[in-house]
Amino acid sequence: MKLDVNALRYLSKDDFRVLTAVEMGMRNHEIVPTELVDRIASLKHGGTYKVLKNLLKHKLLHHDSSKYDGFRLTYLGYDFLAIKTMVNRGVFAAVGRQIGVGKESDIFEVATEDGTILAMKLHRLGRVSFRAVKSKRDYLRHRTSYNWLYLSRLAALKEFAFMKALGEHDFPVPRAVDCNRHCVIMSLVQGYPLVQVKQLQNPDMVFERILGLVVRLAEHGLIHCDFNEFNIMIDDDEKVTMIDFPQMVSVDHRNAQMYFDRDVECVFKFFRKRFNLSFEESPDDIDGSEVETDENGRPCFSSIAKGAGSLDKELAASGFSRKDQEDIEKLIEGEKDADWDDEESEDVGHSSNSELNESYISGVDSLHLLEQQEQSSDCDKEGRVEKNQQNSE
Ligand code: ADP
Ligand code: MG
């Protein structure tokens, strides 16, 4: 998705006030009635209407008059709110080119004041229309009006909390810098997704290292659940970094065995196909530690899970509750069933990667402050995630 942050420079304090008013209204309205926006924003002399027109022009809002006259945020509008908050906090000062696009996210480079480049992941968990999901299942009953806002934010919170905890336990993951709304800021990983790597100096060693990660995660009580060549980065020294954590589950999950085996199988399959590894000898020494394997040489989930640590429980206690976890799991299962229906595509438009190669936008830091509360981080020093906004229902 194109993220033209140029408009950010020209948006006034009133523009952001109205944009925030729509966001607030979306806590309990799918389409926020225009009068309600006006009431929340409480600008003088009916200024809201003029501002709404401007925001509409910049595709930050979507106008809907089918049932009543009202507005909702577009992805771009939500992106702007998160970006502005981060800029105000001094997390970064400029947005650069897009470096990744997934079904559920867009990744950009961002630059700090001192020129350090970080990665910004904008979660798009609602990219698949929730209407399709909703008609099939009855979950998220109480939050249907702001599904994509709520769920993209939940995915970001989860990713940040997991990245931080995994980093603290010496897993090779990006450094978790900050999060706000649906946006996670992390260190930029040098290297490429494994899927792009055609040759390795030492495929056996890399294979063991990667398989070792799946095993070590399980030993800590966790399963990645999307552990494949797209979510493993590898640098020139063949050092491995894993990314993309919104779908992780505990080894206590009812389908844990299946998820674990699937992650393991992914690694075997990829290395067999891409690097012709034969696996004739079972890897009983995986990344330096002894692991029980089954008759096919696959690490044995039940024996690992028996002695598993409790990182899953630490995370559950860190502010990412069981309820949050359940919501996100249901959503991910639901998305797999749902048809593609990108309702935002009309609003913000899709473009090829080359078009997304935008020049750095500096001067974003001259933007006005949003709200006092936006100054502090959503995630405190312990990585605890503050519960606010849409989660309070
Ligand atoms: P998704 O959930 O959409 O799959 P990912 O977190 O897997 O999102 O990121 C998509 C792509 O963006 C990755 O395959 C990778 O190429 C790139 N990417 C993600 N995070 C980083 C990072 N921290 N540094 C460098 N590239 C990254
Ligand atoms: Mg991914």
C-alpha cells in the first residue's frame, strides 16, 4: 500500500484533532456520525466540516452516507495517527522506502534524528474483510464496529511484547523499539529473507541453527506457527534472525503439536528442496543440544513440551491477556477462511514496489503535538502493554 507521508507536513493541529475524533468515535461506531465527530472535536465556528473535507481529500477518511452521514478512518488515516505519535515521541523523524509487503502488514524504513535506520511494521490484520468472516462466525460480536482497528492494534501489541521477551531471552529477533496503535518500530535486520537465498556456504549448519530455533522456542513454551522461509532473515555471515510473531501460541495450545510439527516440516521441506539436504542421519544434535527425535528424524514435540519453560506464561502476565490471545487466534483462523476483499483498496490505492520507492521526508518533526497522552509510550520499560482505548469494552 502506498504510504505518501507528504501530506503529513501540511496537516494542521485541527486536522489531527478531527482525525483523532473519528478514531475515538470508531470505538463504538463503524461509521461515526458527522455530528458526533463535530462534538468530539469541538472546534470553534463549525470548523470541523471544512477539516473533514480536507481529510477526505487526502484519503485519510472514508465518507459514508448509506445509512446516515458519517466517516471512518482509512488505513492511511490510522497510519498517520500512529506515525505522528511516534514522531512526537522522538522515536523517528522521517519515513523512507517500503521494504516489505505482506498479506497482513506493510514494512517501511524510518530514520531517527541521528540517521539510524529502523524498520516500521504497520499491521493490516483487517485487510481481509471482516464482513466475510463475520457472516461465518459469531466471534468478536462485541467489537464488530472497529474490527480492523482493534485487531491490527492487538497484533502490533502482541508482536512488540513477544519481540521484546524473545530478545531478552537471547533469541535472534529484531530489537523491539516502540509500539503505538497498529505500528511496531524495531531494528532493521541486515540481510534477506531466506526465500531469496539461492546459495549457502554451509547449508547443514544453517539448517541446524534454524531447526534449533523451533526447538528452543518450544523449550521456552512457545511455537512460532508461521516459521517459514519468509519469516527467517539471513545475513552475509549466515547469521539467522526470525521475525513476524503475531500468530505465536503457547505449547499448551490445543493444536500445539500440529503447529510445532508444521513449523518443523516447513524447515525440512525448504532445505530439502532448495539446498538438496537429504537428512539421512537424524539430527540428534540440533544446534548444540540433544533433542529426542521420532522415527523420521523430526524433533519430538511431546518430550520437549514436557520440560518446557514458561515464557508463554510470562507473556500472558505481561499485559497481553489470554482474552487478547483468543481474539487474535480466532481472527487468524477466520482470515484463512475468508475471501479476499480488500475494502481499503479504493480508498488508498495499491501500487507496485517501484512506485513505493519514495524519497525521505524530513521535517515531519515540525508537526504539532497531538494529545498529551500520546507523549508517553504505550509500552513501559518492562514491556508491559498499557490497556487503553478500544480494549476497554
Ligand atoms: P507479514 O506479517 O506481513 O508477513 P513480516 O514481519 O514477515 O510481515 O515482514 C514482511 C517482510 O518485511 C519480511 O519478509 C522482510 O522482508 C521485511 N521485514 C520485516 N521486518 C523487517 C526488519 N526488522 N528488518 C528488515 N526487513 C524486515
Ligand atoms: Mg511474514
